[in-house]
Amino acid sequence: MVVAEAKKAAAAAAELIFKELRLPQQRLYDGIVFPLILSPNTNIKIPPSTNFHNSVSSFPEAVRTHKSWLEDRLHDAGAILFRGFHVDSAEDFNEVVEAFDFEELPYIGGAAPRNKVVGRVFTANESPPDQKIPFHHEMAQVLEFPSKLFFFCDIEPASGGETAIVLSHIIYQRMKDKYPEFVQQLEEHGLIYTRVLSEDDDNSSPIGRGWKSTFLTDDRKIAEERASKIGTRLEWLGDIVKSVMGPIPAIRIDKSRQRKVWFNSMVIAYTSYDDARNDPTKAVQFGDGRPVPGDIVLDCVRILDEESVAIPWQKGDVLLIDNWAILHSRRSFVPPRRILASLCK
């Protein structure tokens, strides 16, 4: 009773600051709106004691004050879009990230080229705008992956470029219902991912991160040690290297919600590990070495698209994603577009 009353009071205080928005793109699952969209509450007269004014400096303070309530809402919805809080720059975004006080995750093992901007903030995948980035859990192909992701719209796209999201447990259930034997094989054997890396970054490729930036070193021995820690084996081929990741689980249990999730990078590997060094049809296989059936992978792409939500970016938007619950993607776009990101343990 005491806990329930405390949560009720915390919610009432938070609702002085945050209000929910509804947009046509949102979906309803088991009575919960997905994703949750929060904006400044300008309809309620806020007591002077709250010391909140809708400004750049006060949004991080509101996050610090109401962090537990925000985390509860994130757990329920899987993703929160913050809109209208006047987050105007990479520095402002970094301040918001730090206000949540989640531990930073070094970007070791990821495939996408990224550049550091400020503090804990990096560019999102900088692959060409005409290329889609298929659905995936962030860094699902390695042992150490982020639990939470932040995205920030610094420059909104001329058109397109949405960061589409989908609930992972919904995809697991739909795939299990339609392809029970395939899903059973995934649960028993997991997946192996193979990618060939150049020495330096190749920004023309969505998977063009070179081995030096992937493992944050130019020393091959150190790269091998860091690769081993995330379940990856390196095979040197002159100046390039083949990385073999796995076998690694393709289906995981989201322990905080007690449900199975479609936690893998199968679709993105099979459809997008495609550049001068890589053949996507050889990029992913069952953990016992058998090829995955392409027709089922492509049908999974269709199911992901059917269940997804894609809300057009607006300048200043901050999207917080629970990586255990959500797969995300990037749609093609007409420039300009600048989305920044931050990864958390």
C-alpha cells in the first residue's frame, strides 16, 4: 500500500512536467500505447517550488527529478519519444543523456561507421541516404550490447529518414506461429555472423566500419583480445580481416518483462551486409553452420514492416529505446538529415 501510494504521488508530480501526446502512427498493444510520446505540460499551472520552466537547462533537471517514473514508463512502452523540450544542439542532447545517468557503453564490435561529436554523443549510422538500414537490435551480434539507446534529431530530414521501431516480442510470437520449426532451430543453435572489415572506415557502406575503429586500436593483437571478449574470432587476410561472431543466441529472454524476444541481427545481415568485401547471403547462418532459408528471412522483413511504427523526425526530438524490447531501423531519406546517438550499458 505504501509503495503504491508513493508511485501514485510520483506520477502526479511527473505529470506536472510531462504530458502524453497522441499521433496517428502510434499503435496499441495490450492496452499500452506504443511508443509513448511525452512533451512539456503547458496546460497545468506549475507551483513555483517545482522550479521548472520549459527551457534547455530544465529538461535534464526534470529527467533527474523524475527518473524512476520515466524508467517505469519506458519499461511499459519500450520506447519514449520526447518532443518539444527545446533540445537544440549536440551539447544539449549530451546533457539529457547524462541526466539519465545510465552507464556509457563503448562502441566496440558494431558494424556502422560512427564519429564522436561531443561527450557521450556520436553520429548515427552515416551510410548513404538512399540505403535503408533494416530492423535489428543494436549490436545483437556480439556478447556485450547496449541495454538502452538514445537518438536525437539535430537536423530533420527533407523527407523520409524515420527511425522505425517495432516490439521484439511481437515479432517473436508472429514468427513462432508461422515458422515454428525455424524458430526452434534458432533457439537451439543460435546464429553465426560473418563480416569482412577493411583497415579504415568506408562511409559508402552501412557496415563499413574498419577494424581499427571497430576495436579502438591499430594493434592487431589488441584487436584480437578485444574481439575475443565480445565473442568474435578474427582471421587476418592481409590488410583486411574476417570477423566471425558466434554462435550467439538469436532468441533471448527479456527477464525484466519475462518474455522471449527476437533478439538478433539476422535480417540486417542477410539483406544489408553487402559491399565490396561482403556477400549478404553468406553473412549469417545457423550456429551449426547450415544456411538460413532466404524465403523465411524475407518474410520476416515483411512482418517487421507490418508491425512497425515510423514517426517523422522533428528538430529537437529525443528518442529513448529499451534495446531489450525494441528493434529499430532507418528508412531512406532526402538530405539533409543529422541524427545523433548514444549507447548505454
